[in-house]
Amino acid sequence: MRRNPLTLVLALGAALTFAACSDEPTVPAAPKVQARTEQPQQPQQPRMSVLPNSKAATTGPGGPYNLRSGPGTGYSITGSLGANVSVTIDCTSRGESVSGEYGTSRVWDKLASGNWITDTNVYTGTDGPAVRPCIRNDYPYASSSTSGVDPWNFYNRQCTSFAAFRINWNGTRSGATFTNMYKGYHFGDAHTWDDAARSAGVPIYSSPAVGRIAQWNANAGGAGGFGHVGYVAAVYSDGSFLVEEYNWATAYGYGTRRIYPGGGYWPSNFIDF
């Protein structure tokens, strides 16, 4: 159930400092703290994202409710469900804002059947997304000016902005909104995220897990001088993982990559917000 749209809060520190990803100058960030030389700071227990990988739910008491081929009313109708029908939500996505049984929202649920239904017609027990994000480009600022700034104080369409969007959709362990000044520490460009995370007490690992942020230091793993960050969307049995990211292969655009151990593109860290 979701009664209100996802609230994404703009946090402004005393010194307003925007952050780039890896390809344009920005206001200099705070000096880096001691570089990471040790193994993960926390025990390496596999963890999924803050949101679960799937969830059982039920449709609302009304109905019938349309099923769609995508997250919006512009997509074709693929069927319908009646009242109080049990469903399994496989993932969630930002889509068209619609009103339904439980209010108005941009959250859409992709069901195990492959069909989509607005979250406003599904009771999940929460007013936010109930399941991990789907692997798709639902970033809300995909057409925004790259000189503009998102609600989390990162430049639009940079890797840092997309990562912030995914972190906030998933939620943080602290329950606080992630911004460029998360917990009072400046995250800045991608190559400084590991140092800021350590200062903020956010666990860092050397292995991927769904929901973690892959982070590349400056000039590491194919990244440029500003580093890079992306969202770990899937992990495979051979040790490789799928990353969702912005501003890597496509300038200021969305993409995914499967990254293999030993392939030359492995991240420097995996940050577990």
C-alpha cells in the first residue's frame, strides 16, 4: 500500500557543494582521509538490499484492477485482477503517477507473472516501495539539464545522481534520506564516496551483493579521475555481477554491465548503505 509519492528530500549543508561523476570539473571536495588498505571493515555476511527481493501481497478490496505491460497507463492492458487476490511482487519501479485504491503514487509493482500493476491498488503493508527496484531506466531526471542539480545535491545524469536515486528507492539502514551530505559527511565526486562512507559509519566490502553501491576510485577499473559509482542489481554464481549506472558507456545516459572478477573493471569497493 502506498498513500503518498516517494518523498525525496533535498539536504543542504552550510557549504553548498555539487558533485560530478567522472568527466567534468566540480568544486573541490574535502581532502581524502587515509586510503583503504585493509580488507572489509565489517564481516562479509551476504546481504540483499534493504528492500526484499520479492513480497507476497494482495490486491485491494475493489477491482477489477487492470494489469499492464509496463509501469503506466500508456502501456497495453494485459489482463485484470479482482478484489483480494494474492500476488507476488518481483520488483518495483518509478512510473506514471496514478490514483487508485490507496491514494496516488508513481510506484508500480512488477508481478511474478510479468505483468505490472499500480502500487495504489495493492496492499503491501507499507507506504513506500515494498520490493527492490526493477532493472530498468526509471531515473526521474533522464531528460534534465546536466548543469542542474537533483534533490540529493548531485549533478543530474551523473553516476552519483543515479546511485543516489537507487539508494533512496531502496532505503538506507539508518532510515535517513541519502544526500551529498549524508550523516553530515560530504560524499562529493564518486572517488571520495568510500572515504565519506567510512567517516559516516557505512559498511564497506570487497564483494558485491544486491543493493550495494559499486565504487571505483580515481583511475581504477576503467574509471576516470573523478571515479565512478553504480548500483549492484544482480549477483551471479560465477562471482560476476550486473551493475546499473549512468554516464559510463553512454554520456549522461543509462546502461548496464556484467562485470567479472579479474576482468580489469572490478570496483575498488562495495558500499552498503
